[in-house]
Amino acid sequence: LENGSLSIIVLGASGDLAKKKTFPALFNLFQQGFLQPNEVNIFGYARTKITDDELRDRIRGYLIRDKGASSKDSEAVTNFLQLIRYVSGAYDAEEGFQQLDKEISKHEVAKNSAEGLSRRLFYLALPPSVYPSVCRMIRHFCMNKRNIESGQSEMNICNVPLCNHLTADLGGWTRIVVEKPFGKDLQSAEELSSQIGELFDEPQIYRIDHYLGKELVQNLLVLRFANRFFLPLWNRDNIANVQIVFREDFGTEGRGGYFDQYGIIRDIIQNHLLQVLCLVAMEKPVSLKPEHIRDEKVKVLQSVLTIKDEEVILGQYDGYRDDPTVPDNSNTPTFATMVLRIHNERWEGVPFILKAGKALNSRKAEIRVQFKDVPGDIFKCKKQGRNEFVIRLQPSEAMYMKLTVKQPGLEMSTVQSELDLSYGQRYQGVTIPEAYERLILDTIRGDQQHFVRRDELKAAWEIFTPLLHRIDDGELNPLPYKPGSRGPEAADELLAKAGYVQTHGYIWIPPTL
Ligand code: BG6
């Protein structure tokens, strides 16, 4: 295990992402003992001119998840906030980053251990437009030191001419964490990747997709490859279709300006849902090594065929354009359903239906694997519904198998029921960690398994870019739908056309405790 000084620098410290996700995740790690006060310093950096205490005050209210915080929690909050310091500066200002480096170095020395390790984690809670300049500044002024004891700036490895393998054997590391959107299409994403790639090596870059940090997403590999049940069934011979669904019951209020530039495909489908698709569809990796897993994900992505216009339904909820930050003539989709087809031996002919929408009738994310009908059905129960394996990512994490059983009683009739593994019931008292918490811990440990590799990102953009360009050019337009509805009806029709058979009259009800 590594030890020595660990500096976590949150850039964009006064923004929404930092307040709502990054700092609370750091706090949870601190509370669980993963961030030791004798090793860790946390720095906020942003343009706003505020003091350390003002930043602490801004963050405080977001740290405790549950309402009923105990006095122990309040004490932990106070101790955590003491670790945080603030430096203000522009995202392209040398002085700002020099000042930041000075602060980091000063506290590194104070928290140095015998080994003199200098570990620096830069979390870019920033819009991607400033990634290149921020990365340049970090690269030139804020890299980890070879040896904390032996001095400061002259040992700064940024004085060494740009070279590869910056982290190895230099007594520590520098890593950067970046958030989506990584570009708007293939070309802009590739530009961004090469700009950052000139400054940092791939093992130093952590591209976060927070869906990869969700408990049930992380469970997918275990489910698929550690269970004999699934091995023979998980293919085109048995599976009729797969749906990966994201629904939110609120609109884009408050972030219409951002959203309108991206739309639901870039915001949810190209990243979150596609990552889930990879884990559902990929072949068994050689081992659990991050590179082995990511190699398999890339292969799936490269096997996805061009999306056909007739297999896409777009929607925009009524009232979306009332947001003053959204243009009156916006054709940005807030809803999309589309069919992806994977051209390989396992999945040829099996539609993967990706569906995401804002302002719908419910909030949930799930994977629904629908099996084919039983051949030679003697129960005449075909109309009742098909076997389905459902993984409910959120809320009420669960997985359940919808299956046909004998209706209890004297008659020989059949009914739809389920084998249900609901986490709340099965794992009572277990707190499921937040996605960001887990992923930040991975960045500290240097585990890139749950992060998106550069070639994976490129393959993901290759799938969606032609479609996105047609939408941007106004060649495909969204259908209107009512907020609080299921989205445009045409989406259900597309689902049926793709072969999904809905089970009428059956609803899975999460068990109450
Ligand atoms: C973000 C999107 O990446 O994910 C948001 O930008 C969306 O639009 C959010 O609301 C959903 O995340 P979660 O974890 O609440 O499902």
C-alpha cells in the first residue's frame, strides 16, 4: 500500500458538480477512514475570490446525506473541512497554478512520511472547454515532486522536458480526473484526447463515467461470468432483446443552457447507457485486469452497426423551450429510443434498445433482458408474457427474474411471478456507496478498470456521431410529448417492432421492509 502525502485538488471547486458530488464523495471516504488526516490535503481551485472558510461554508451543507446527522457526523464534518484549503486563479493563469503548486508543496512537506511520496490527484470539475489549458498548467507547474524532503521547485518534474512515463519511479504520481462531456462528436473528442494526450500518459488520465461506479453496474461482470445459470443462455439463441432504460421524472430546469448544447444522446446514451451495454454484451475478459476488461468493451463497441434512422425515435417535452436559457426553436431531444445492433457471433439479430428521457412519468434506470418464447408450449401461456431478467440499477436496487409459475390453488393454470433479489431486503443495514465515492477511491488506488479508455471513447463517438450530426443539422426532429408521460407513443411502437413483448397486467413491486 502506498503512503505519504496525498493531495487532492478539486478544480472548479465552487461549481455544482464539486459541491454536490466531489466533496461529498471525499467526505464519505474520509469518514470511512480511506483519507487519513495525517496524509491528506484537499485543495479547491476556482476563479471566485473567496477565503478557505468561505469555501468550507459553501460545501458544508452538502456533506451529510441523511437528514438525521449525529454529533459524530458533525464532528467529522468539522475535521474534514479543516483539511480543505482554497486557492483562487484563472484556468489559464500561470500565477494561479504557481500559487497552487506552492500551497500543495507546503502542505506536502508538513504531511510527509519517511518515503517522501508525493501523490497529486487533480479532479477537473470543469467544463471541457478549459481542460486543455488546465492540463497544460498542471503539467507545467503542479506535477508531483520526486522527493518532498529534498526541496521544491527545482525538483518539480515539469522542468524536465516533456517526456513519457512521468510517474514511474519518481516517488509518487500525478493523475487527472475528467468528467464528460468529452467532446461533442468524434472529431472534437479526438481533438480533446490528443490535446490532453500530449501532456499526460493514458495511465494518468481517469475519464469518469459515474454509471460505472453504481453497485449493480459493477455487479454485471460477476453476474455474467460467475454464474453457471447465465453462461449458456446469454446469447442470440435464447435472448430476444435487451433494453437499457434511463428515465427521470424531472426536466432540465436550471441547466437548460448546458443541456441544449448536448441533448439526451450526448448526456446519457453515448456514455452511461452505452457503458452498460458494453458490460451486458462483452465477451469474458482474460482476467479482471483493467486492460483486459477494456479490451473486450472496445470490441463490442467496434461491432455496433450504424444506427438506422427508422430505428430512432426522438422526443422533446412540451415546455422545454420555455426555459429562458433554451432557444425558442431548439430541436434538442430530451428523449430518445433507439436500436443498436451488434454484429458478432453472440448477438447477431438481437436488438439492444437504448432509451433515455427527461420529464417522464417515473425515475428509474434498469436493464431488461427478455428471453424468447418457450418452444412447443404446452401450457398455452405464451400470451401471459416472456421470461425476463431485470436488473434495477436505481432506485431500489434489485435484480429479479420474471417467470411463469403454477397459480397456487386447485386449478392447473399459470401466472407471472418473480424470483426477487432486492438489495434493501437482502442486505439490510448495508449502505451502498455512492458511485463517485467508489470511483475516486479507484483513482487514488490507481485502478482504471471502471474508467473509459481513449480508444473506448473514440469507438463510442463513432457509433453516435453520424446520427448526432443529422439531428444537429435539423434532418431528424423530436416529437413532442407531455411532461409526466411515457414519452412519445412512437417509442413504444418502435419497441414492439424490435420484438419486445410487453407483459400486460404484471408489475414488479419492490418489497417494503
Ligand atoms: C448526468 C447527466 O451525467 O447523470 C444528468 O448529465 C443526469 O442529466 C445524471 O441527471 C443522472 O445520474 P444518476 O446517477 O442520478 O442516474
